[in-house]
Amino acid sequence: MAEAKPRSPPDRKFVTALSRGLEVLRCFGPRDRWLANQEIARRTGLAKPTVSRLAYTLTRLGYLRSSEATSKYALGGAAIGLGFAALGQMDVRRVARPFLQELSQYTKASVHLAVNDRLSMQVVDTYWNSASFVIDIGSRVPVATTSLGRAWVSSLPAPERKRILEAMRVARPADWPVNRKRMEQAFRDFDAHGFCFGLGDWRREINAVAAPLLLPDGAGPIVVGVSGAAFQLEQDVLKRDVGPRLLALLGNVRSGLSPDRELEGG
């Protein structure tokens, strides 16, 4: 028999109970107003008795609220307050806001600011007009099939990029051959243009372009994307017009976040 590989030592600083409680909170998306214990258990992979105890504790602390009539849970005021506190500390949202709005008005499309959340991208700010395709703040979209996700992966150092690609393969093995080819094309697009495309991959009727911005505080790349109807945002339009304007927007945001600009403002 082959010699067994030695086990890696446990991380003594890691609090498993806390991580499980946070996983319960992560279950709730923008459209998940109420979830039952069974659904939370399915999404987290935790046993139902464990979910029941965690949900009770989180309810007592105000991070969840419960409905006696349906025996379901929703996010509570403490969780909402924590989210708004995090958004309020993102200087990039304040600096980018007028530029996002201006680009949305020009393109007549939706313009989003997004951060990574594992194999999803989470929208932290968005602008649209009445004719736009709408993605609300807090929405998650897949890394694998969106321009937001592809731009984020393209901006990563090689070891981190490799780790994410492997996680994508493991998560959805049946989709991996197609996703790998499209991600490789995204890397070529990023090297050539500085932005990545999503051409009906996530939703057939939607085309998009996105580019990453490395933040000066080292918090990791944030991504700005433009999405709209495919007939309106054809690939040539995205490449020749919208993409370059997106890069100019990122340059303006980068300048607004520079330490020199903060000193001038003070």
C-alpha cells in the first residue's frame, strides 16, 4: 500500500462555530426574503440540527429574524447594518458614482461596480435608465460566465488565477470545457484591450464588457462593467466605443482615489 500523505495540522486560530454561523448568513441573496432550516442546510451543507442552533443564536443576536407562522428566517437589522457599514467604507463607490452615472446615460445601459465573492461577483453599486437591463445592488452573478467575473480573474496574479480556475472546474465539471475556452479567450481580450466581454453567455439577450481596477489600499481588484441588450451593445460597439470609455472611467476613479488628491482635498 502507498504511504498515506501526512495530514496538515489544524489551524488553532480558526473558530469553526463562527465560520458556520457566517455561512448561514451568506445563504441569503437579494431575492431570498425568507429561508427555512431545510433550505439553509441544503445551501450550507450543514446538518439541520446544527442549522437550527445557529439560526436561533443569530436570531437572538439580531442578525436573523424569524417568522413563527412559517418557521422561516430572514436577515435581521444587525446584518443589514453590517452590510451598509461595509458599503459606507468603500471610498471607491463615492468617487466612482458620478462617472458610473455619466457612462450609464451615454450608453443607455446598466453600469455596475462589483467585488468578488468566491465564485460569484457581487454588485455594490449600479446605475441604469428606464431602457436598461437592471441588476440591483447586492445581486450576485457567476464569475465563469460574466464579463465582471472574467475581468476579475484576468487581473489576478498567476497562482491566484490558477486556484480560481480549479475551483470553477470542481464546482461545475460538466461546464468546464466551455468555460475554460471562454476564460482563455477572456485572457487574450484582456491582454489586447484591457477589458473582457460577455456575449450572451450568462443571458442570451445580454452583452457586456468589464474591466478591473486595482485599489490603492490593496483590498483586491474591484470591477466596473457595462451591460445591456445584445442588439444595442454589439461586440464591435463594445470594443471600439464602450470599452475605451470604460478604461477612461477607471483612470478617472484611480485619480480620485490617489493619496495626492486626498491631500489636496484636506
